[in-house]
Amino acid sequence: MCDAAGDPLLVVMAEPAAALTSELRRLIPQLRAMVGDQRRVLVGFDRGGWSPALFADLDAAGFDTLTWRKGITADIHETSFHEHTRTDEHGRTHTYRLADTPVELAIGDGPRKGEVFAMRQISLHDRARSRQLHILTTRRDLSAAEIRYRMGSRWRQENHYRYARMHFDLDSHDTYRCGDDDPHRMVPNPAKKPAYQQVEKARRALQHAETVADRELLAASSPPPGATTVLTNDVIDTINADVHAAETALDAALDTHKAIPARLPLSQVKPGQQALDTETKLIHHAIRIAAFNTAQALARTIVTDTGYTRADDEAHTLIRTALAGTGDIIPDHDTGTLHIRLDPLPAPRHTAAIDELCTTLNDTNTTYPGTTLTMRYSTKPHRRPHTNS
């Protein structure tokens, strides 16, 4: 789950369902219980969750939809496109060429079959590839540029996990503690794959037998010039004997494959299966997400509130370096402050940028949790090089 900018807030760990649409329907009651009865939530996903019936169900449950349109869609006329701008959290202005039009989607399955569901379509004109892309949403209060920005921000989820694996050890083995796995959990049946391999083997054998039979039948029905031949049923049956045998084998393989259940309880597949402790992993995930969001917020402040000229390229590296640095923690109950004095970074320009960041953080007048001390940040000056007089 993410905030409006696409940065992650929390992770829900669960066994993935066969389809995104069924997983979203399963989560609707849980999400509603978490956020309350009235608050609306924007659910953004890729084309894998495409289902007009699902969009209608989400809307009825108080959830808004944001997704790419799937399937062949008629292009919007050029005159409908206009320039829209949006200023992001870094203070940068993005300009998009968009068309904002209403659409109605036919529902072809489920209890709503035959109905239509009205949505808002934001179309992008990709001139580089001479095509149009379409975003669908039920949010009508946001500007077209905001819808476009939020759909693009969904990629922050993928970027978060890629970045977190590199810098926050997201995939680390946090604990060796384990317990019994759910014996009733349905898992893939390992016998299904070998049975399907036998089906494919039988299909190849049938194809080979048909090829050989066709070649023998052609040879038998094409005698040399001046010669005659008679094809009796016995001759044809002899030529096709291998084909009939291969067909029988294929039918048997298909019946065997069909009779094998695709999924079985875990207790039948792997009795006594152990699973790593989930609670510890979830706690560590929460800590890592909090650390990620902290680094993101600080890097964003470097970009927007400091004069660091290379902030667009080096903000995250600078923050990682600063957070790994050393310093002093000085509580002062007389002045009611908790002073954080950071040691200078190797490069003076980096120290100057962090010093500007400290000024911004001081303006928030944040109180250290559990105390009445106001946090104050500063950087130590660089030592001047020693010179012999």
C-alpha cells in the first residue's frame, strides 16, 4: 500500500491468487475494515487486473480505480488533446499532452452481465511511437495531469523493491526461527507436471505416426508407371495401425492427466513442512520501509530546499553517505534541546548541502519521542589544513 506519491507505506504478505482480479475482490473487505467505512481508497494496477465487472464492484465498495485500458481502442481525435501541467514534490513542472473523455464499458461476465460502467479516460499521445495510450479511472476530482502523474508513479513500487534489495537488504534472511506450515494450504501437485510431459510425448508420437502413415499411404497409392495396385481395408489398417495405437496412448495420457488434481493440501505433498517465522520478517519489512521513506524524504528535501547543484543525480547517494556518517548526540535539559552534531563529510560541498538540510529540519521543531527535547541539527566545520609557519 502506497501514499499519493507512490511511496510504499506497508506490505501485505499473502499467498498470491491465480488472478489479480480475484485477489482484489478477496482484499476488498479487509481493506475496507482497515481504512474505515467512509474513506475512499484509490486502487491502481496494471492491465492484469482488467475487468469492467471488477471496476463496478470496487466502486460499489467505495474504492476508486486507476489502470491502463486493455484491448483495441479507437484513437481520440487530435483536436481533443491539450497541454496539461503538473508540479511534482521536487518543484519540477511536467507537461503532458492529454485528452480527457468519458467512456462506458460493457460488462460481459458475473451478476452485472449486460450492464455498462461509466469511467473517465485520460489519453496520452505518444508521438514518438505514433500511438495513443489510455488511462481509466473513477476519480473525477483530480486534474488530468494528476491522473497521468499518479499512473506513472505506480512504478515507484517496483523501484522501491529494486532499491531496497540493493541498499536495505530487503531479501536478507532475518531469522532461523520457524514453525509448522499450514497443512491445509493448497499447493501445486508435483505429479501434474510429469503427467503433462507424458501427454506431450504421446502427442509427438502421434504426429510422427501420422507422418509415417501418410508417407506409406502415398507410396502404396502411387505405383510405378504401367503398374496397378489395389488398396484393401486390411492394407490401410496395417498402414494406420501405429496411428491408432498412438491415438489410444494419447487418450490414455490425457485421461490420466485430467484425473490428477492440480492442487493438493500441503500435508499430502510435503508432510511436516516447516515455514520461516513471518512475524519477524514483517517487523523487519516495516523498519526497512520506514528507513526507505526517511531516505526518500531527505533526498527530496536536498533537491527542493538546498542549493546543491548535483542534487538530481546525487541526492540519494549523499543521504546514504550522511546517514552512515558519525557525529555527537548532546541532550541539554537546560535549553530543552537534543543537539545532533554531524561530523563533516569528505567533500566540503557535501557538508554544505547537509548543513542546509539541517536548517530545514530545524524549522520543523520536532520533539524527540518520549521527551520534551526539541531536536536541533548542525554540522561540524571542516578542519583547515595544518601549515608550518
